[in-house]
Amino acid sequence: MSDTPPPDALDGLSLPELFDALAPITPPPAISMMPQTPAWAVLGLALLGGLIFGGMHVRRRHAANAYRRAGLAALSAAGSDPAAISTVLRRTALAAFPRDAVAGLHGTDWVTFLDRTAPGLGLAQSPLAEVLLAGPYAAQPPSTDLAALAKRWIETHRPLGPAEGAAS
């Protein structure tokens, strides 16, 4: 049976002795950490799939923007030299857009392309357009405004949609 003494044997015992005479408590069985319904397993798999998909999306986006980081690093190295800034913009555009859409652009077509791919840039109406266009061919004074504009284009340009086309 049990190891507890009969009730009349407990008469006259002190409180600590009565505590010692109690039967030990048996702990309940451990609670399982497995989901109790299939819906929780499905939810867990869906969350895991979402995390994997999100991670792949972030990785793909990071890789797709590697040319932007390279362009910003080259722009930083170019300083405020208009000739170097022009070269960096051209290289970045060649990395971002199809070669046949960018390589042949020059003059106002080049400036229009930069404006069209980064709305709000306003380069065509700016005196910096002339500085950018003349930069590779004639000595120009350093232009921090042109460097800031080029940085803004590298950070904000978007690919052209199929309806817009790349040629002007």
C-alpha cells in the first residue's frame, strides 16, 4: 500500500514530524512541446516558408543593388571632378540598363535619359547639365553640386518600363 503510518500512530507527533510522515508528491508528466493540432504545424511551416522566401528576396535585392554600392564608392573616390563624375555616371548606367540603351546616348539625349530614369532630378533644366556634358572634354572647375546630383541619381534611379523604352 503506502508508506504512511496509520492515523492513530500520528497522535502526539510534532508538526515537523507530521510533515516528514506525508507521502511525497508525484510530479505530473512533462508537457509536450509538439503542437496539439495540425493547424499549428501548418502555421509553423508557413512561417518558415515565409522566412525563407523573405531571406531569399533580401539576398536577391542586395545582389541586384551591388552596382549602386560600387557606383557610390567610385563617386566618393571621384570627389567633385566633373570628368570623373561623368565617367562614374556612365559606368553605373551601363551596369543598370541594357548596353544598347545607354552606350549611344550623348548630349541632351544623355541628360534626358538621366532625368527620365530618376524623376525629380531636374538635370535638364539645371546649369549642371552643361558641366556634366562638357566635363570629359574640357577642364571644368570642381562641382560639389554635380557630385550631389550624381549621388542622388545613383541612389534613386529606376529601370524604364517596357512601354517607355530605353531609346529616346
